[in-house]
Amino acid sequence: MRRLAGPGAAVAVVERLAGGQHAETWRVDTENPATSVVVREFPVGDPAPLREQDVLRALDGLGGLAPVLLGGDLDGGWSQHPTSLISWVDGEPDITPADPGGWARELGRGLAAVHALPAERLAELPSVFDDRGGSQELLAGPLAAEVRSRWSEIVASPEVLTHGDYWSGNVVWRDGKLTGVVDWSAGSRGPRGFDLGWCRLDLVLLFDERIADEFLAAYEAEAGRVVGEMRLWDCWAAARSEDTVASWVPNYAPLGRADLDGDALRKRHTQWAARLRERA
């Protein structure tokens, strides 16, 4: 960080950023000159930092919504773990908004901006179906059989830039406005429903289906298109999280939702899956 800032720089503050389970993430501030960056440290052998760096190069800042890659160490040259240095996107996470409806609409417009990235900038990115998160092997629970039976529809859907983990904890806010989208380690090419269903699941866990619908309506208005078969994308998200949802407590508790313990997350997920199944 000092090398990046200049020979006279000194590290002034190191602050660990809450939320997320994959990478250890810190904000680092320097003096002389005053700068702020984010340092992300991944487990040894994890392919995610290389993926994230490739995605950030393709994004090139996404008009200010995404961080810019500043440097990194994938081979252990100066860090014990694969590490990325990225620009600080001004804002703070917020999963306890005063106006959940307006907040959800901001989330929808933010995702529409992600999905609007020109297709020619996606060529070097892997497909979401190359990852475990986009594999049929991950599907479980009461909706898995239906999702598998309609797999050809899923893989035939047009590709966009998929964030891969677009939920309310991976965006930042300032004065009620979404200012950035972070954690691009799962960025891929894939159907827009991959992100849409995942974010709607998060909103159902946090609030209810009405808020998830506010998100979807704002996305469709911003994208200028109606998302067909939203139920299928909701089912896919529920089926691929069936075995892991109770383990998401560390995502929510540090951001102010300590009420979402493992039992609560499992109960809300089960209720959502049941409602989706009834609508078959």
C-alpha cells in the first residue's frame, strides 16, 4: 500500500470491513498523500482473486459503480495469501433501511446497470455454468427436480455480465443512494436470472416478497424489458441455496440483522420454497 501511494506515504488506519465469508477485507488509509484503498486477502489456492482481477479489468470501473484494480499479489511475492488491492468505492453497507421499498428499487436499478455492460467486454470471462454455483450438482430441496427438468431453458437464456453474488451486502450506499457494487470474485457470463433470483431470495429473507417485487419492477423499468419466467429464476436460487442458507448468519449479523440466526434463515427459506412450489 505504501509503494502504491508513494515513497513518503505512511499507513494511518486499517479497518476490517464487516460482512461476507469468502475473503478477509480491509480498508487501508494512508497519509502523505491521503488515499484510501481496499485490500482483499483470499485463501491459498483459491481461484477467486484471479477471477476478480479479470472481471475488474473488464468492468473498468463500470461508470463509477465498481472498484478499479490497483494491484495485487497472486503468487505470494509479498503476502502470505493471494491479495488484491482495489479502489475504495465511497459508501457503506446497509441492510436495515428506513425505506425498504425505495432501497429495493435502488438495488434493482443498480443490477440493471451491471447487466447493461456491452457483450464484447465479456468474452474473456468464464460462464457461470463452469462454476459450482451454476451447476446442477448444487441443486437440492423440493424445487430441485423442477429446476433440473427445465435446465435447457436456463442454459439457453441470453448472457449478460452476472455478478454471481448480488445481494444487499455486496453494495454500498451514501445518503440513501446506491454508490457501488463490490465483491466481484464470482463475476461471469450468464443469464440475468442468476442474479435476479439470488437478490430476490435475499430480500425475501430480509423482508418479504413485496420488497422483492419492488426490486424486480425497478430492474425491469431501468433495463427496459420484462423478465419472463421469474418464478423459474426464483426456484433456481432457492434450490441452489437449500443446503447452505442456514450458514449465512455471518453475512447478516455484522450488518445489523442478528435476528437472522440459522433457524430463522432456514424457516424463511422453507416458506419461500413452499410458496414457489404452490405456484407451479
